Amino acid sequence: MKKRKRKKHDEHMDESWLIPYADILTLLLALFIVMFASSTVDQAKFNQMSQVFNEIFAGGENVLDYASLVETDDTEDDIDNAEGAEPEELTEEMTEEEQQMQDLLAEQTERETAAAADFEELQVVQEQINEYIAANSLGELFETELTDEGLLLTIRDNVLFASGSADVRSEYQSIAQDVASLLEFDPPRNVIITGHTDNVPISTAAFSSNWELSVMRAVNFMKLVIENPSLDPRWFSAKGFGEFQPIASNDTEEGRAKNRRVEVLILPRVTSNGTVTNTP
């Protein structure tokens, strides 16, 4: 009796369970990626990741195909360095320019502050001189004025000098001494004493022109002023303009009397534009 041969049947394993299993793994992996990405939110990466998931769920692609979605730290550093290099250099350049501008503004502010403080000090000096003028009833002979050049004290020269003479009258030499006491400053200031005349020609053995007469009147008055031991002669200078800088018309006697004068100019230590003049 012949044995029946068993027929070999190719049995096929049921693999239908792999589909939901793969879907679960895919969803879990997606969940972990979302959790990791949300811990360090980067807007560009978030948009990229969102686009990938849309493609996965719409087209059935595997998330493992997008292994480069999460970048390494080295890549991030390289990108940040590449993108940030030029702005940092630009920021540094702008910072240097801004610093230079701030330095210039600070220096200008400092100069303006010093000039304003010096101007206030000259106002105090002017008040002191005006008090001296009022106390000695010299209002018709003395005059003060604050100008851009400094504090100007004007003295009518017919008080100090005889006609055609450069010598200060002995009875008025005390005026020079009083003026000297008003010129005591700490620190010192530059003082310029200037002589002026009218346009009446002069020709004597002593002076051949009004120019020479004006210079010598300024020099002689300055000599009396710097006799004050508290004053340093290095801070004083004298000059004369003759009839060439009148302050009134020379057509009248009154005008010529105003033009015959000695001016004492007290210079500021710092000018309005910040220039320092406090040097002998």
C-alpha cells in the first residue's frame, strides 16, 4: 500500500498587523520630535517641521526620510556665525562712530559750560567796577560794556591826560591804582590797554602823529596799573589806534571828546566757541 505524499502547501504569514504597528511608531516618533522641538522653539525650524508633517500625513511618506530635520549644534553654530558675522561688524563700526560723536558732543558741551561760567564771572567783575564808578561819582568819565571780546572799561582820556600829553595827570594817578585793584584775578586774565585819539592832527617834538600819542598814553597808563605787586606784567599788553577807530563823529567837539579815550579790555579765559585764552 502506497503512502500518500503530503502536499506541501506554501503557507503565507498574515502581516496585516505591521501596518497599524508602523503607523503607531511613526506617530510616536512624530510626538517625540514635536516635544523636542517645542523645548527650544526656533521659528524657522518649526515652519520646516510643520511642512514636513503636512507632507507625511497628506502623502503617506515616512518621517524617517527627513532625518535632517533636526540639525546638530555644530550646524546651528555655523549658520549663526555665517548669518551674524556681517551685522556684528556693522554694529561695531556703528558703535565706534557713535562713540566718536558722543565724545565730540561731550567736549563741545564742556567748552560751552566753561564759556558760560567764565561769562558769569565777567558779569561779577563788571558789577564790581560799576560799584566803584558809582561810589566815586565817575559815571560821566567811566563806562563798562560786556562784548564778544570780553569786559571793556572805557576811560575818557581828558580825565587822565592834558592836551597833546601822554603823561597821566598826578591828581588822577589814583584812578589807575584803583583800576589795578579791580584787575586782580585768580587765576589771572589777559588785559589789553588801548589808546585812542580824535582826528585833530598833532605834530610836536614828542609825537609826530596821533598814532604815537595813543600808543604812549596806553603804555603810561599800563605802567601805573602794573605797579600793583599783585599783578603779573606778563598778562598785560598795550597798543594804540590813533584816530582810526572812532566811536563817535569827529565833526563835533562832543564827538571828538568821546573818541579821545583809553580802553581796558579784560579778556575771557574761554571764548564762546570754546577756545582757551588763559595764557600770558
